[in-house]
Amino acid sequence: MSRKILLIIFLIAVLGGLMGFRISSYFLRPAGANTDSAAMTQGGNLFKDFYDNHIKDYFKFLAPKFSGFSTSTIFLSTATSSPVVPYVPTVDYEQAIINSVEKASPAVVAITISKNVPIIEQCPYDPFAGLPREYKQFFGQDYQFSQPCQKGTQLQEVGGGSGFIISSDGLIVTNKHVVSDVAAKYTVLTNDGKKYNAEVVARDPSGDVAVVKISASNLPVLELGDSAGLKLGQTVIGIGNALGEFRNTVSVGVVSGLARNITASGGGVSENIGGLIQTDAAINPGNSGGPLLNLKGEVIGIDTAMVSGAENIGFAIPINQVKRAIDSVRKTGKIITPYLGVRYTMIDDALAADKKLGVSEGALIEKSDSGAGVVKDSPAMKAGIKEGDIVEEVGGEKVTQANPLSLILQKYVVGDVIVLKILRNGKELSLNVTLEERPKNL
């Protein structure tokens, strides 16, 4: 047999084996396989069996006919295939969310707001009562008129919010705007369906945080996490009393932004809040005061506000801002916050250009609709701060849009002496200020 014929037979055998490998890879794919890797492996095994049983001996016969030919040059993919990287199933991620929710839900509460509202009825009314008797006869006696009138009051639910338990004896954290009405009565509904009358222990005078108390024991407690290390894109979970109706509603999202500064308004009250976490986890009316959790089930924020007319733009107060208030309540029974006594506007490029300030960052001390730029008899006035001053640094920390003056002051306690770097008429100077407790009327 000539070398040419033997070569043709050899090539046909190899080609046939390869075709068998590809066909078997497609038609003999394991049931339920989502990728080609399992099919490739089975097809390779079939070709190897075909090679061992039908071709190998014939190649040994051909080998002496061709110089340099060796059966070791035959490549079998099943023997040298790269290791397959295992797919990480999404169930691990989903299980982490489920575990966090199951861990936290027992300590999340609904807070209902009730007030004595007027009972309005329709009462008889005579529109001609003031007319002289001789004129009334022209209107007859059969007319009937009525008008709304109040017949007492009744206690009625007028709103709701959320909160979470931080001590087994009944301390609960929520938003100040949830329990801001001093004339209202508040009821806490725990996850096991029990109702408790709630007492407002403390309202933060400078932030949207409050602590309420119920008479109970052995309550489940939420663990407070650390909001300092949050990353954009990190998964977060919100739980709350959505719309004041759907208790323990769970929403999942990510950290969409950090150090956000907003002006929140509602119920005729407007408040500037800084250093917030932005999230696309749904925050609906009624979620206010509920926890924002990480995948460990730890509280990293308190849901506080949402943007009306937008899709999934909500904000939460970082838990590290709240820890000092919680500690203050535990030690003193109230929230004590440091007080400087200034009104200011944060400087941006537009304000700097408009007022020719010469700097593009800092806090400009100036009067507002609520009063003078420097409050009378305040620590700021005692230290010599004046309207028109620009606070550039506090204790060496720069005052910026992302790091406003109010947020920096939260890091200090009453009695601390802070050094302010001030820009006044183009000249820099340092002033020492001793922080005091914020007055109750401010």
C-alpha cells in the first residue's frame, strides 16, 4: 500500500473522529445543561472511546510507515482541557437579603399618629333669624337650612411612620418629623401584632432624629452598623410601614450617592439636612424612621426623605450621625447637641461670583428670614464672630458643600473648644469657640 493511500486513510480517520466529537457534543448534551462545557466533556469522552477501540491500533500500524510519527502527538481535549470556573449562583445573594430581613424584621415597628379631631355634623340653620318678625312671614315656615357644626371631638388616626427597637426595654429610634406634633398621641405596633402607647423621650433640636419609649421587656433589638465605610453600589435594604398601611414592607436597592445635602419639607416645616445617604431602595410615605440595612442585617441609616415626582430617589441619615444622640438619651434622658449660634449660607461658585467673595468654599455668616447671622449671647458672639465672616475650617477640617458646617459640628460635644479659621475682609484669623448646649427655643 502506497504512502499516499495510507495518508488518506489516516486523515479520514482523524476527520471522522472529530466529526463524531462535534456531533456528539451537540446531540448528546446532558439534560438540563445550561452551558456547552458538560456537552463538550461528554463528546470528548465518546471520541476518546472511539479512538481507543478503533483507531489507536491502526495508527500504531501506520506509525512505522511515516518517519517522525508518534501516537503521543494525538491531542485529546479531554486530557488537557482547562478547569471550568464554577458559576456563583444568585441564590447566595438572595439568601443574604432574606437572612437580613428575617434578622431585622422583628425589631422594626410601625408608629401611628392619632389626634382629637372635631366631629362635624349638619346642624339646623335659620338664615332669616336676624330679620324682624313682620318680614319673616314673607318667607313662610316650611324652609329647612343646615350648616356644618362641631359636636365634640374624637380620637382619630391621622398619619403614621416607622421605627426600630434599640434596647430590649423599649427604646425606639425614629424621625423627628414622625413624632413632631406635641398634641398628638403615638402608638407603636410591633411585628408580633402587639400595641403599645408610646412616649416621646427626646427630639433632636438640630436633626431629624427622635427617640420614643414603650413599656415592654425582652424585645428584639437591631444591631447598629458603621456608615463610615459605605461604598457606591453597595446593596441596601429598607423596611418600613409603607404608606402607613403596609407594615414591614421590604425594598432592596443600592447606595446611589453619599454626603448629599437636601432641604426637606412637609407639614409646613422645612429643614436642611446634610451628609445623607442617597438610595434607590423605595422610600414611601410611612417609611420615615425605618432602618436602612446592609446585607449583615445591621442598621446603616434611617430612612428620612424622598424626592416627589422622581423615580427611586430617597435619602437616609447615616447611623453614625445618630449614635451620639442615642448615647445622649441613654445617659441623660435627652438629646444634647452642641451649639455655635450662627446662621449661614454654604458657598458655591455662583454665590462666590455674585458676592465677589474671593473663595469658592466655606460657610458665609449672614442673616436670614429667621434672624441675625450671629445669635445674641451665643458662643459665636462671645468668640467675636461677625456677619460677613466666612468659616473656612473647623478644627483643621475644611468646610465644603459636601462637608457643611452643621455636619462637622455634630462630631463635637458640649464643652469642646474648637478652633475656627475665619476669612474676614480678605484676611484669615483663628478664633477659639467653646460650644454650649443648644437652647430649647432654637
